[in-house]
Amino acid sequence: MYKYILEAAGNINWMALFALLTFMIVFIVSAVLILTKNTNTIKHIAELPLINDRMDDNNS
């Protein structure tokens, strides 16, 4: 049965379909992870370069 289905789907570009599905899965997973991240964690990560510069200024 699967043999006949694959023969009928001969015109489908499987590599392009695989690339599209991979991109969509990675995009959706990353969007969900970003949107469910705690806002305090995001603020802390955003300020990391600034905090490091402030520490260097105080030590000089």
C-alpha cells in the first residue's frame, strides 16, 4: 500500500518539504519558549552587558 502512495507522490520535492517542516518546527518551538520565558529573566539577560560595564567602572 505504501509503495503505491509513494509512487503517486512522485512529483513532490521531498527535500524542500523536509526543509520547510524543519524550519516551521524550530520556529514554533523557539517562539513558544521565548513567549513563556519569565520577564524578570529576560530583563536580567538584557542588562548583563551593562552590569559588566558598571562593575569594570567601579573597579578602575
